[in-house]
Amino acid sequence: MRRRLSDQELRQALSELSQWHTQLIDEAQSLTRSYPFKNFMAALTFANRIGELAESANHHPQLNVQWGRLDIFWWSHDVGGISTSDVDLARASDALFNTL
């Protein structure tokens, strides 16, 4: 069972995830990051890779695909905020981006 991160755990995670910040989604904190791309198709291709990651983890983010940008929001509905799974998947998202 997932659990929501404490404020101290969240501060620590954010110090390690320098490109990420928190944002309220449906009254719960989420981890969010915008990834830049050269065009819409590159952003969409990356969104599909994130979709594969999400399916393998059975944990699904909100994705906003735009021309030249993909915004990702990770949070756990069952705990009403950010869990260790969200932090792990934010790291995995960055790792995927770094392979491009």
C-alpha cells in the first residue's frame, strides 16, 4: 500500500528532482515537470513512452501534450497526494528523457 510522503520527505525528494515542482490537482499535491521538445510529434512520442512506463507500473499520470512541450503530473489518488511511487516514476521519467 502506498503512503503519502511527509513534508520532510517531499522536500528531500524535490531537492533531488531539481526540474520538478508541486502543483495542486483536484485538491491534491502532484509532482509536475515540463519537458521541452522541437515539435508536437516529438512531445507525443515521449508521451507514449511515458504511457508505457505508466502501464508497466500500473500507475498513471496526467499528461498534457502541446506543441514543443509535454507536461507530466504524478500523484496518487489513493493517498490524496504524492507517494514514493510518484517520486520513483518522476525519476524514471527523467531517465527516459535523458535517453533521447
